Amino acid sequence: MSARSTVRALPTLMRVGFAEAIAYRAEMLVWVLSTTMPLIMLALWSAVAADAPVGRFDQKDFVGYFLATFIVRQLTGAWLAWQLSFEVRTGTLAMRLLRPLHPMVSYGVENLAALPLRLVVALPVAILALLLVGSRALPRSPALWAVWALAILGGWLITFLANGIIGCLALWTGSSIKVMDVWLVAFMVFSGYLVPVELFPGAMRTVVAWLPFRYQIGFPVEVMTSAYDLPGALVMLARQWAFVLALFLLLQLVWRRGLRRFAAYGG
Amino acid sequence: MRTLVRYFRLLQVQVRSSVLLGMQYRADFLIDGAVSLFWTATALVPLIVVFHGRPGVAGWSFPEALVVVGWFTLLEAILEGAISPSLTAVVEHIRKGTLDFVLLKPADAQFLVSTARFEPWRSTNLLTALAIWTVAFVRLGRWPPPLGLLAALVLLGSATLLLYSLWILTVSAAFYVVKVDNLTNLFNSVFDAARWPVQVFRGVLRWVFTLVIPLALMTTYPAEAMLGRLSPLALVGSVVGACAFAWLSRRVWLGSLARYASASS
């Protein structure tokens, strides 16, 4: 499991993952349709903002915000929890363990390989946002663009690692889909996916700042819609990557402990 | 008449076996109850934020919108307790080809698959819905008029029928797109929009949610009936619409069934 052989395997894994994404394109389309919640919230919030702006948001800001939310969700999606839970239950995880490659790497590459196809969905929405909202829909400076790219990567990592941790719980309980459902509800509400985090009442906003969810969606979206100047964005970026690090360490721990219990039923 | 009696007895058998199965997992009662409470409480957050510091949105005050949320919770309980468990199993049947065994039985296939599984523990959500309504009407300072309650009961029937028909339509898609886990996800995320009174949506979206995916008929109209401000025309329209949807879904189901190629044989 040396680093060199892992790196050498990456291009092939990418190709396989991409081919898989193409093969299941209908499924992905359905998934994309099921992530149209931001568009419904967009309709809702525009109605609310029709009479008077909400906080700093007028109707146009809401359009920019929720289209960006849709794009960020496409780019940071991960489904490892379901996959891991399924593979633990059916014992197929054993196959992955036999390969000379860390299973988390292969999962990660599989997830990333679907990205080109997701970009195809996200790009038209980005163009639409640009047409509707103008330059406010995109980061203002090259530095902010760089922060945005890192924020998207961080958002994806948080989603992926959290999925991994919850998926590993299946090693103890047999299935962790229920835990994932609870996580998803919290994610939807506290990530800025349905409601911009800024609009939460004071005390709640403090709580949300200490949860990982807003760094999955809210933060990249806010960078995209220029809610921060550069220093502010960097502070948030540091917090986001602190979460990435914490979740990474936690996943290591859960994975090592859990794997000892793995019995490869049916595998 | 004899067929009716026969199907009624069949239903009894199916429900009994589901309840017995459910009793084996009594711990689920607590987990499901806790999860559903958490769900409902968390799901209220966007509503609270939207109405925060505002007297009303699109003609709905906060307690009135709560009545809609109550209906949403109730229908979700019906969906998750009585509708989706069975129909998720159909998707599995289609994928594996085991639908053959259902089709071979001497009873209507749609009836058999729709009543195959109930999850009694999901009924905890009914209590949550009642609690939400109580809070809403206490805050409103009045109680629903008797006639409105009666209309709401009728609408409960038509809403359940609509929900069921929409599910049958979704499941029918499984005959065409084989892997359909995602379809149930899609259904749930669209249904989520029913949490809001339909009046907050403008233009095309409102038409879609009233006529194409009739979410308005499921939560907004019953809530309006409870608040005593639903027009009789809307009531009749809802019932007729629900029947039309049921008829349509039956047609589509039969059409899709004709395409079924039995993956196993």
C-alpha cells in the first residue's frame, strides 16, 4: 500500500469511476432533480423579499444565493455512507480490503470521478445566475476565486469524511442509514441549504457556527456571492479546514476500530 | 360483494402480519419516535426563520402556517407508515424479478403490493401532528369550526388517495428505470415542498403544485378547511382531482405491468 502504487493507480481509478458515472447517468439525473430544493426555497424567499428586503438580501440576492447553493451541492456531493453501509452488510467490503489500495482512496476517487458529469449540470445554472444577477454571482477577485476553490474542496471533504464516519458505524450496528437520515436533516437545515445562515436569529447563528454543516454549503456559497472580504474569507477557510482535519482524524479512528469487527458476512 | 369481503379479509391478514413483524422490533418504536420528534422540531427552523419578525407571508400568519405543517406531518406519517414501506418493496421485487411470485397469486397485484407492509411505529407522527395543531390553534385563540373539521376529514381521505396515487406513478417508473432508490428520494424531496402554504409560490410553480403534482390539495386545502376558509368549489375540486389521479395511476400501473419482463427467468 505504498504511496507510489496508490498514485499510479489513480488515473485508472478515475477512468473506471467516470465510466461508472456515465453508465448510471439516468440515476444521476434523478439525483440532480432531487436536489432542486434550493430552487423551491428560491421561490419561497423571493416571495418573502417581494415587499421588503430580508436582512441584506433583496430578491436578486436570493436568486444569486440559491443558484449558488444548487451549484455547490452538485460539486460537493458524496454518497459514501450508503455505499459503505451496503458493502458492510453484504460483505463486499472484503473485496476492497484485498486490493493493494486503501479503500477510502478508492471510494474518494470514485466520488470525485463523477465530478465532470456534475459540472455539466452545474455550468448552465452558473450561466443562468450570471445572466440574472450579473457579476455579483461570482467571486470578485482572483484571490477570492482561489479561496472559493479551496472552500469547495473543503466542503466536499467534510461531506465525504462525515459520510465515511457514519458509514463506518455500520461496522458496529449492521446498518447506519438511520443515522445518516438524521445527519441529512440537520445538514439541510443548518448548512444554509434552505435558509442563509445569516438570517438565523442571533443565538442560533452561534450554534450553527460551531457545527460542521455550514462549512459544507453555506461557506462556499457565501464566498461565491461575495459576502466576505479576503481576511474574513480566510478566517472562515481556516475554520473549515479545522473541521476537515478533525473529521479526518475521527474517520481514521473509527475505521481502524471498526474494521476489527468486520466479519464479511456473505462475502 | 363477495370479492370485496375477500379483499377485506386479505387486508386483515396483511395488516396482522405487518403488526406482528413490527412487534419484534419494539426498540424501533423509541428510535423512530425520537428521530421523528427531532425531524419535526428541526424542520420547523426554516419556518421560524421565515416568519421571524414578520406578521405574515403571502397571507399566512405563523400559526396558520403551523396548521399546514401539521397536515404535512400527518401525511408524512401516512406515507412512511402505510404507503412507502410496501412500495419500496415493489422496487426490490422488480429489480430481482421476484414480482413473479406476487403476479402468480390469485388477487389483484396492485392490492397485494400496496398492502404488503405497514410500519406501525411510524404512527407516533400522528401525535406530533396533533401537538402541532394544538399549539397552532391555541396561538390563534380559536378552534376549527365543526363544518371545517368535517371538510378536513373528507380532504384527509382525498389527500391520502392522492399521495398513494403519486407513489404508484413513481413506482411504475421502476419498470423503466431499474434502480430506483433515487426515485424515492426524489419523491420525498418534492413532497417536502408541501410543508409550505401553496400561496407562497408564484406563477408556474403554483400551477405545478396545484394541478400537476397536487401538493396544495394535500396540505394547503385541508389546512384552509380547518381554518374555516376553504371554498366549497375547492373541496369538490380536490375530491374529483384525487379520483382522477387514482384512475390515472391505475392505468399507468397496468400499462407498466404489461412491460414487466421478469428479471429472474
